[in-house]
Amino acid sequence: MIRAKSCSSTRPSMIGSLIAVIVGSAIGTPAVLAAAAPSTPTVDITKFAFTPTEITVAPGSRILWVNHDEVPHTVTGDDKHLASRGMDTDDRYEHVFAEEGDYTYHCAVHPFMIGVVHVRKD
Amino acid sequence: MSIDDTDKRDPEKLIDPDRRKALGCLSAWTGAAVVWTVVGGVPRALGTTHAGSLATASKNALTFVQISDTHIGFHKEANPDVVGSLRHAIADIHSLAQSPAFVVHTGDVSHLSKPEEFGQAKEILAELHVDRVHTVPGEHDAIDDGVNGYLKFFDHDGKGRSWYSFDQSGVHFIGLNNVLDFKKGTLAALGDEQLAWLKSDLARVSRSTPIVVLAHIPMWTVYAPWGWGTADSAAAMSLLRPFGSVTVLNGHIHQVLQKVEGHVALHTAMSLAYPLPTPGQAGIGEPGPLKVPAGELGKLLGTRQLSVVRGRQALALIDTPLDR
């Protein structure tokens, strides 16, 4: 359904404060990837809920999830394309949605927590 | 105070003033463990290790201890010292007049399923002066890689699966995993494979054999919006219902609740990590750790709802009031 361009779960200390980080590319040539920009749509995980529960973005958009709860949560896609690790308090997970579609997801620790990302050209 | 197995009075009347006071002391929730005994084939709760004066188990009775929800790795304000709480419980268990045959841990051994959390938990549990500790996984033990990480430390029968059974002193014990198999938006479940195993396991057990089931999430729906229930518990209950004495021990909700269905008595246990709100508690909104003022942690859960369940009693629920 979707070919993820990037998909990562990182602790805040690893993200830095919106500063570009240098990572190695697949062929070993250093490349510069921008961390989440201020305008990156964010889904807050608070009080055992994804807020907003539904979000609509354009293809190529990056979405950031941040866990504000004191218990671990995950962002787990129903089709397995979204697959964060267990996110402790303040942990973040981001994903770039390349293609149009409706991407439903849940928390694998608390399956009653659900959300959906709509990717639309307009 | 002792609770006579032959006592036929109403369960409510079994709470004499001393016991009511003792139950009130259960507010010292942290570091507490529930002591169980089996007499005449009927498991009964004797009290908690914090109650001060536990009921005495009959001679030659099988006694074991239940602890739950240690959440090793949790370090936030609700309880920054879960290791201390566990060690407190261990010390209390060691001080019991009658040493338990073993300890059962009804899940959420770890907080984040990290190997170092499982490792630390296993090391600390090894300090128990008992032959063995039986665990079942909680959902906190199944993050990232299912129960594979958990099984590296707690594979009880070496079969690489998170459910098992064993027999002890004429009692058939069953450990289940009810935290993984789920459909999005619903409660977790046991799943068809495990239910099939349960059916085959019970097929070799006589109907008169007392059964004790260990599972993390309550095997009845305590509060569905918070995931406090097991989606296919009815299927499990239908397999267990024909047996004369079934006791189900759960954790997950960090408080003591009971329910009795015919010959099946279900009990949730207190946590050794942090308190949680009561089911659907007004003003809370979610099942997150409750923070209490310093000094209050040890006495927050003043409402311990321990029941004494005797076999073949249609219903035996005891609601214990708060004792502040």
C-alpha cells in the first residue's frame, strides 16, 4: 500500500532540537536529513488516545507521533507499514507517507487506542 | 483469625472486626503480596503480607503467594523505586510463618519489555526462598517482539510458548497469555490456538481436581473502554465451568476485585508498582499511574477487596470499604 521512505522511532535526545543530523546513506555516502520541521504535523499520544485521531496530509508528508503518557505506547499500522517500537514517555516516532491512502493504526499495548492517517493529493 | 473451611456462614459475616481492621491495613498496598492456600481443594486468600496478622493455613495445606505487576523499569513519580517495592514484598514473604511452596507472578514483570528489565526482575525474584516462581506475561512484557523477549527469561516448560500447566499437591495450575491476540479496537484475547491447547490440557484433568488459572488481564470484562477484560474469556469459561473448583488469578488493573461465576472465582491482585484508578473512575479518564503525595503511597489503596471463596458457593463477593 505504501512504500515508506523513512521510518524511525527515536528518543528526544537523539533527535536534537530540530537540528539537521548527518546519517550514512545506504551506499555509505553521508547524507543530510532534516529532522522534523516545526510544521510537521504531529499526533500527540496523551491520556491513552491519539490526538487528533484522524489526520489528513498530502503525499510525501512526514507525521510525528509523541508519547506524552507515563506508560508505553506504540504506533502500529494495521497493514504493518507503521511499526514503532515501544515508546516510553517523550519518545517520538515519525513516518513519511509517500502514497495516497488511508492508513489505520493502533497501539499494540492498548489495542483500544486507534487512529487513521488520510493521505490525499488535495 | 482464621477462616474455617467448614464455615457455612454468609461471606460478609466472615469479616469480624479484627479482619476488617486487617483488611483496612491492606491500604499499605505497595510491597504487599497475596497469600493463598489450598485446603480441601479450595483455594482461599489468607490475607496480605502487610495485613499484620495473616490467617494461618491448615497443616499440610498447599500455600503459595501471588504477586503482580512489578513493572521493573518504571521509574516515574508514581513510584520511583519499584525495585524497592518488590524487595519489600520479598522480605514480607520470607517472614511468613508458613513458607509458600512457590510464588506466582501474574504479569507485567517488566515495564518496557527490555532485556535488562527482564534480567533484573529474574535476578531479584531469584532472591525468593522458594523452589520456583511461575509467571505469565503482561502486555508490558510483550512490547516490540511479542513475548519472545519475555520467553528468553521466563520459558517455564522450555517449549517456547507463554502458556503452560503443572500439577502441585492435587491442584492443576494453568498459566495463560491473554495479552497478545487481539483485533484492533477490541480487548486482547487468548486466541484459538491457546484455547485449543486449554481444551486438550483440561481433557486429562478430572472434574473434581481444583484448578487455578493464572492470566494477566482479568478474565472477565471489568471495564472495556480501558481494555480491562479478555475478548474470548467466555470461551475459556465454558471450558472451565464443568470443574468443581476453579480459581482465576489476574493482575493488570492494580487493585483487588473479585467475581464469582458458579464454581469459578476470579480475583485481580494489587500491583507492586503503582496504583491505577478504579474502573472508569470519574475525573481520571484513562488507566494511567496515579500519583499521590509523598508518604501516601504506602496507604493509598486502602480499599482492598479480598474475598474468601468456598467451593460450590453460588456467589461470594466481599466489598471491603476504604480504611483511611
